[in-house]
Amino acid sequence: MDMDKICKRVIKHYGVINQLNKACEEINELKNEIDVPSDKQNKQRIVDEIADVSIMVYQIILITENIIRDFDINEDGIDTRVDFKLSRLERRMDGLE
Ligand SMILES: [Mg+2]
């Protein structure tokens, strides 16, 4: 599936504000699925909610990329920040931070 093409169409069709609200809804749905004792969790529902949140995170990235570009903000990209945070996690686990 062409995630980029479909998500851009969704944002154009429903609008930025609606999709940001939808992202909050989907994140909350995932939170509700995982925020129960492990023996009460429904694995298929968790997988479905992770899929929903993945689609919404992609849309958030598309939306915020436009905002950053429109305001000509010079920020590190998401990939750079992910690398930094993963390295920090490793340093912490290794007792170096
Ligand atoms: Mg959902």
C-alpha cells in the first residue's frame, strides 16, 4: 500500500485539525488496550490499535513537516532525533548516563 499517497489524500479530504484530533483518539485507544493487566489484554485489538496509531503518526509527520517548512524553522529531523534518543537509551542501560 502507498502510505504516503493515501495519508496525503486523507489529510486533504478530512483536514489537518480533524486528523490531529483523530490521532489523539487513536493514541488513546491504544493506551486503553495496553493499560490493562497482561492476562486481560486482547492481542488482536492491540495489533489493530498499533496499526491505527502507525497510520496517524505518519500523518502527524506529514502535517508537521508542512508547518516546519511553512515557517522556515531549522530543526533537526525526526530521524536525527530518533537516532539521538536510541543512543541515549543505550548509554543509560550501559550506565554511562
Ligand atoms: Mg483505533
